[in-house]
Amino acid sequence: MIEVNHLTKQFGHKAAVDDISFSVEKGEVLGFLGPNGAGKSTTMRVITGFLPPSGGTVHICGISMKDKPEDAKRKIGYLPESAPLYNDMTVLGFLRFCADIRGFSGLAKRQAVDRVIVTCFLDSVIHQSIDTLSKGYRHRTCLAQALLHDPEVLILDEPTDGLDPNQKHEVRKLIRELGKEKTIVFSTHILEEVDAACTRAMIIDQGKLVAEGTPEALRNEGDGSLTELFRKLTTPDVAA
Amino acid sequence: MKNIWSIFRREVSSFFTSPLAYVLIFIFLVVTNALTFLWPGRELIENEQAVLKDFFFYYHPWVLAFYGPMLAMRSLSDEHRQGTIELLSTMPVRTIEVVLGKFFGALTVLAVSLALTIVVVFTVSYLGDPDGGPIWSGYLGSLLVGGTFIAVSIAISALTRSQVISVAVSIPLCLVLCIIGFDPVVNFFNDSGVPIVAEILSSLSVIPPFTDFAKGLIDLRYVFYFVSVIALCLFATNLVLQSKRA
């Protein structure tokens, strides 16, 4: 479903992503771990086609992101890290706009928008202007946008960042449910989330893949604790 | 095509939901009317001529050199600042569709603003018997000059996250496009014995083509001039957007 081969992304001389290869199948939820600045967001931005890679290839459902970007992008729902939104629109207006861009019209558009409003619990704010939303609602509005076209692949960059414990719980539950029939990659630096939502996890550090496996396997590798493994394998911010 | 329409609609509605649009349009109307009726020595009423080319339209390129950049300043700077460019770029939309949607959005606001100056035309028609042709071609000229300035400003706005920088760079650029074809400047180079400089500069300027439009002459070469400058700027914007991500 997602195939990443020898992916490299350089900014100037610095390699933000350094020769990473992996694939994610349907029904898998891949947790993407790493310290801040490890290259998680850059990897996701390349997979979603926002940034062109410096080397390597990305295939989404067998479609090359380089050769057929529009077709590949149709398959993906993406929640960027900062949950960017048009502040001057209402939640409903924004979702309708995204539905337009995703090629919906008429009844199908109404149904798609109604569906994500329910899934992301946005009912109470649909007519509210986006710049007056709290962080939790902003995040969920942006998540709703990613789910509009019922994509086969979901790329979520820190989907629980800035949410309160209840909202975090809801989002993890949602990821688990969606993960049954979709391909999901989500990044986090909260290690508990790996246990809570992932079927598989990867740890990257300084642009390189340093560990990969099921949460149990990784925990065993770290002598029973993911935190231990994480601390052992990754470079602390202060040292970098 | 459908994507351009969606981006266009969002652009126009976002413009008219913000108070900024009304403030800008208000200022545009005040300035164009004030220049037309109050400029010392060129007051429309006192000159008792029902011709707009030397009054109302005379100022248009200069006013548009400010107004065009103001209409376009947010277009791409804001996408970068809010990060929404990341959303758009990961949706099945081509960057040129985004650029065109934004251009036609700003152009529509300009068209609305120009339409609201029709009061001046009514005034002249009430007082005298103006020739309709030059008025319509003058408006077409204004739209083309304004469109050119909008396209220049959109290209600049693609380069920066800051609206202020975007507008502060675009206005001088648009003014330069006016000044190099302005009579005193052209005369200066002619008198200095370098008419070739005058000719080159004024052939790049928006003023000579616009003056023809305001006189009622629609020269296809000049239409081609405006359209090609607009196309060039939008094409450059597209390149900037694509290379910015690399």
C-alpha cells in the first residue's frame, strides 16, 4: 500500500532523511517514532508529495508519486503537523471547499462532509469561524479534511499533539478502528501511543531507521521498556 | 478546470468575508473620485469636458499600482504563513490551478471595484454627452493594467510569508512599470539625446498601451502585451511554488 525505497531528502548539505526503506500494508497501523528533528515530518511530507525526494521512490497503492502525483495524492488523507487551516472560513465552509477539491459535488459532497463531521465530533462548531476554535477542534477539523474522501492511506503527523486526555483517547480509538481497513502511518513522540494504537512501530534518528518491529518485539529489545530502547537508540537533542 | 473554480470561489468569498476588502474598496473609490474631481487644475467639472481620458482614466495606472498589490498581497504569502499550502499541495491539485484560481479571484475583486466607479461615468453623462466607446475601452485597459499588477504581485507574494514585504516590494515594481512610460521620463530621455532608451523603456511600460485604451483604441498588440506579461508572471509564480518545495 505504501512502499518507500531508499528515500533520501537533503536540505543543503544536511540529510534530513537518509536512505529509509519500508512498506506498510493494508490493515497496518505504523507508528513513527523519533526525537524532535529526527526526520519524521520530512519523511511524511515526502510520502504525501509535498516535498520532492532528493533520492529514492515512493509508491502509494502501486502508483508512483513522482510519475503520477495527482493519482497518488487521491489515495492519501494527510494531517500535517501544525494542522493548518484557513482561519477566515467556517468549519463547514472549509470542509466543503476541501470536498470540492477532492472532486465531490452535489449529494455525495453533502454526505461526505456530514460523515466526517460525525466521525470527528465537530457538530457543535460547524458554523464557527476557524480562528475562534480551540486547538483540539482545529486538530479535529484538519483530521476531518483528511478523512473526507475515505482514503485508502492515511498519513497523520502527530495527530494527538495538543489534545487533552479525553481527545487523545478518542483519536487513538479512531485510528485503531480506521486501521482495520486502511493503511495508516502516524508519527508521535509519545511512546504509550505505540501500545495504544499501533500494530508496528519504527524508530528513526537523525534521518536513519534505527529500529522496527511490533510493539512487543521493540519492548523486548529494550529490556521490557520502550522508553529504554528509545533512549538507547536515539540521539538526545542536546548532543545533536 | 473545476479546481481553478473551487480555489477561485474560496478566494473571492474569503476576500469579502474580511473587513479588509471593504476598507480597500472604499479607499480605492475615494482616491479615484478625489483625483477625478478635486485635482487642482484638472478638475473634471471645471474643465467642462465630457471626456474621461484626461481625468478619470489618466490616474488609473498610478492608483492601480497601489491597489493591485494590495489585492494580491495575501494570496500566496498567507498560504505559506498559515501552512495551508501544505494542504493544497498534498491534494490532487496542480500548482498552476492554485495560481490561476488566486489570480482570477483578485481580478474579480478588481472588476467589482472598477464597476463601482461607474458613478463617475453617470456624472459625466448627466453633465454632458460623452462618447461611450472610449469609456468601455478605458475600463478594459484598467482591468488589463490592474491584472498585470496583480500578476506581478502574486509572483512576489509567492516568495515571502510576509504580506507587508509582499506589498512593499510589489508597489515599487508596479510604479516602475508606470514611470518608465510616463511623459516627463520619456521626454527626459528624448531630450538627452538617447531616444532609444526612451523607446525601450516605454515599450515595457503599461502607460502607452493604457493611454491608447483610454482614447478608445483597442490595439491587439497591446492586448497581447498585457496578456503575455500576466502569463509570464503566473508562470514564474508556478515555478517559484514548485522550486520552493525542492
